Amino acid sequence: MSFPERPVTFLTDFGYSDEFAGVVRAVITRVNPELTVVDLTHGIEPGDVRRGALSLAASVPFASPSVHLAVVDPGVGTGRRAVALAAGEHFLVGPDNGLLWLAGERLGGIGEAVEISASPYRLTPIHKTFHGRDVFGPVAAHLASGVPLSEVGDPIAVETLTRLDLPRPRLEGELLVGHVLGADRFGNLSLNIDGELIARSFLSTGRRVAAETGGPVVTEIVFGTTFGDVEEGEPVLLPDSSGSLALAVNQGDAAARFDLGPDDEISLTPLV
């Protein structure tokens, strides 16, 4: 039984100055020239699995049923597994290092998983440092062309997949504690406080809160809906485009202003 063709989304840490991403695209279109390939980004910092996972998870809800190909793979050529996963009407293809897990959860949960290192659809010989070209790309292309998941690899238990270890936020009355997940190129800081937790908290548009970031200085920040809710150079808390809480500076760089990076804690309390 075959299935309809679907687009391939493509995310890596390959960068834009080398040929690696283009070569994988060439492999995909060699399998099927009619496939649409959507480049999400190839600008993930080298080996930054968490940033790749967060970017992928933020992107997949906006795609029609697709094959999501992601390669941020510092363990390439080692014993880490190469996998293809089914989540709802979507497939995810990449290394089993936590990169795919959040996206699978965002798509409703991973229902099936197969190991594809020995897939009949891989290129041969496989180069140990370029599984994107030799394993992930061709498998993604065949899935996108309608080949069933069961034919591209051997089944494995979903429970054995590598999960991404992220800090957990907490809401205790009028104390909301979150952690920095990362910064975008504008210096806006993504926090691990999702829309549901925002709705349950004391945060409301226009409310001022006290923010502590581990130092002696407590910063007064307004909770808004856009950067322009505060004066230029002033900080603002707001839902980002994925609905999660972000700390930004209007026309500025919050990461530099507050000297915060991944896993750093921020505590918020309401001001009267």
C-alpha cells in the first residue's frame, strides 16, 4: 500500500557556506524530482541538538502532513541510532539523539518508530560522517514519495527513543519560575513557559512584574503583546510567535542586556 506524496521540511546545522545541505537536497530530488523541499533553517549552531529540537518543534505545527528531515548529529558514525518516526499524519527522520522528540510531541505524540541505519533505501556505501546524504535524505525522500514507514526500516519501541532533557518551569502562587531555552538572532530569549502556563499565571497584558535573574538586581518589566508596548531600549515579557513566554528588549538585545543563556533561571513575581 502506498500513500500520497508530501513535502519534505529540512533543518540542519550544516550552515550556508558549504555544499552539504544542497547535496542532501540533490539526493532527495534524485529520488523524486517532483518533491517539494522546504528549508526551515541550516543555521543551527554546530552540534546544538537542543536548539535544533526547539526550532523543529516550533515549525512543524504550521506544515501540512509532511516528512520532517532534521540533521543535527554530533554523534554521526557512532552507535547512535538513525530513525524514522510517525506522529499523526507526519513523519520525522533523523538521529535518535533527542532532536525529533519535541516535534513528535507537538504533533500529538510518536506512534511508531523504525531504525533505518540498514534501510533498503539508503545509499551505498554509507560514509560514516555524512548520514544526512546517505541515510536520512534518501529515506525521507522515499517516505515523502509514498513508501510506508514499515518498509524503510525495522520497528523499534517508541519508549526506547532518546528524549530531550529540558528544565521544567513551576508556578507557586505568585511566583513563576522559568528557564532560558535559547536566544534568536535578535537576542530575544525563549523561556520554557508555554501558553497554558501563562494563562494560569498572574501575567496579564499591561501588568508589571519583578524579574530576578540570579543577581542582586531586580528588574521591573511589563507583560505585553508586542515589542512596541514599551519604549525603545526597555525590556518586555510577551508571548512569542509559538505562544511561549519570551523576554525581549524593544529594538535591543535581551540576551546581552541580561547576560542570560540556556538553562539560566528567571523568577517572576507580580508588582502591586
